[in-house]
Amino acid sequence: MCASSLNGFDIVTRHLVMEKDLNPEGHLFGGAMLAWLDEATGIYVMEKIGYPDFVTVGLDNVYFKAPGHRGDIITIYSRIVKTGASSVTAETKAVNHELHSGADREIITCRFTFVCLKEHQAYPYFKSPEYRVWQEKQRGAPARD
């Protein structure tokens, strides 16, 4: 895998593949990987948008490209690719960096879509004053109401 395929992506977390994560064939169980990705991408989005109240509503373009094995150290990368009024979509990749060879092996790539909530309803967070204030704080500018 070429390093340029990770341009714009941030490292979110790493996981060690353990025996408990394997399917009967000895490969990383896909459900375990998807749970890791959902959690990691959710945390990434939370930090990038400054808002913690959202739910996963979509998982698209899921491509398992290679198996994970016991002992692999899986690095999860994400980037935000789109925002709507209340939704945010992030692309996520999981890569195994093989220590002995130095080669990178992409395990999976996919896209998660989350919807921001307020009082259990979709909330147009990205059009809200709350989001503008958060953006100003991120830029170090004084907040305006």
C-alpha cells in the first residue's frame, strides 16, 4: 500500500489482534473489525466536530481487502469527507504494518455516516450557532454569539 493513499487521513487508534478476535479460520472476525472501526470513527468525528451526541446511521463501501491475523497490530485511520446539516460522513481504513518486512497491508476501507442528535431528534448541528462558536474556538478567535 502506498503512503499517498493515506493522504488526508489521521491515525485514530491501534488494536492488537488477539486469539479472542479470530474466526474459526484463524482470521480476524469481520464483526470485531467493524466494531473497532465504528468506535474509532465515532471518537474521531466527535473530536473533529466538537459534538458528542450522534448515532451511526450508515456503513457503506465496505471492502475487506486482506485478512488480519493473530499478533497483527492494526492501525485505524479516518478522515471526514462530507457534512450535511445534521450528518457527517467519514472514510476509515485499517492497515497492518508488518514489522519484519516494513510492508503495509490494507485490511479494510469503508465509510460511516453519523447523524447529530438533540433531544433524540436529528439536529442540524452544522448550521447551528453552537458549531460556529466551536469552530471559532478551534481557530483561536474570540467566540461571537
